[in-house]
Amino acid sequence: MLTYMSLRIALLGLLDATGPASGYDLAKSFERSLNHVWQAGHTQIYPELVKMAADGLVAVESEGARGRKLYAITPEGASRLRSWLVEREPTSAPRSEAALQAFLLPLLDRESAIVVVERIRAQFAERLAVLECKPRDTSRFGRYALRLGLAQGHASLAWADETLAELRGPDAAAVDDAVGRD
């Protein structure tokens, strides 16, 4: 059984949702939909499809010009996907460079810390702007992930704004002691 989030789960989900697809089609689907929750490129997708076929999770439904293969999810693949969705407790441990930089802000002087938080805020704002441009109700797939991403984006901006206000605020001298040396 698959016990962790993997490219396999994402590929199985895409194949189950959209039907048979080539590696190229799956890579394009990642760019259009899953890219905001799970990232993978052509160089990861093609080898993984070969491994998944060897493991019986997908099957080559047809082969076209220039070796283009159309993959379909197998009953075993559908069973593994369903098991992962129903049984898997999702990990909540983030790996975020922004969070690590926030944790290490006290190593910096106040002005440098402000620059770092402004940079992090700009990234959050850019990501949120992209998500806000996405259609809300056009697909049954992605709707819930989009709402989660929007909520996280708004919360991240609120954190950045609160942190910047604290760093720039009237008590900035007290913050100097907590954040680092000026």
C-alpha cells in the first residue's frame, strides 16, 4: 500500500479523473491544475509512469506515433488511490523555506528582517493573486484545494502584515532586542 503522498497518487488521481492520457497530457494537467498543490515535470512523470505500469497500477492502453503511450488506471491503481484517499492521515508537517526564514528572523537586525518579511509577503501575494484568478466552480476537481489555498494565502498575508507592523511599529526598539541587533 502507498503510505505517503507521492507522484504516483497524483498521477493515479489525474488518470482516474480525466481518463486515459499520455505522459505529455499528464504534464500539461499538472501545469493547469495540480501545480499549486503538487509539482512535477516531464522528467519525473515519464519514468514514474513506466514504474507504475511495471507495478500494475496503470496500463498502456495504446501506443501511437513516435512511441506516444496512452496510459489508463487499472483496477489495482484505482484501489490504491481510494485506499490512500480514505485511509491515509495527511501529513501536516510543512517544509517551507518561508517558515524557516521566519523562525530565523531573530538572527537579523530589524531592517534586514523587514526586507526578508517583505520578500516573503510578496511571494505570498503573488501566489494568492494567481489563485484568485482561477475559476471557482468550473470543475469538481480542484475546488476544495483552491479554497484551501486561498485561505492559506490570506492567512499568510495576514501573518506577514502583522509581522511587518510589529517590526516597524512604535515599539520597534523593543523589537530590536527580540529580533537581533540594529
